Amino acid sequence: MHTFTWRGRDFGAWLVTIARNLVADHFASARFRLEVTTGEFLGSNENERTSEDITIESHRNSGLADAINRLPCHMRQVTWLWALGTPTAHIAQQMRISPSTVRVHLYQARQRLAADPILTQIAGPTES
């Protein structure tokens, strides 16, 4: 260490440069490219759904459809149009109401659906 001479450079910048180079070396290494996580190795894909997942989702969706159909007419129409991806402005134009009224109907429908005892039973316990 007797040969070290301070050059006036920032020590933090030097450490950042070293860390950046280590990360770049890691991702460029053959080991990183050859490593396979357990999920990939087992062939599981997050986008793949099991038959159990599909059944549960179908049950939840049918319960949701039933709950939406129990809403008052104006809320039901707005909710179905919104669920189909219709923009709020188009819903308002189609139903001949203002866009703010559409938003109010959606809010009220969400509140009623959240309080629906059948839906809360289907959804199961929520994580808090």
C-alpha cells in the first residue's frame, strides 16, 4: 500500500464503476445464460392455467354475472358496457346520460357488488 497516491477522484464513483462492471460481467457470463430456474425447468408457465384454476375462475365469473344481473337496470347496463370495454364517453352517449353520471353509476355498482354477500362468499377470504 505504500505505492498508493491519492489522485483527487471521487471514491464513490470508483465503487459504482466497479459494481456496474461486476453486474455487466455477471449477465454476460455463460453461467448466467445456462442457469434455469425451477419453474422453467419443471415446465410451469405463469400464463398456463390448470383445470382447477379455470374451474374456479368460471365459478367466480358466473357468480359475478349473477350479481351484476341483480343490480338495478341503470347500474346493470353501465356495468356490462364498461366490462365489455366500452369507453365512458360512449356509454354516456349510448344511454343519453352525462359521463359523470356513468362514473357515479359505476361507483355505486362497485359498492353494491363489494357488499354482495354471495360474491364475498365466492371470492373467499381476502388478504389484508
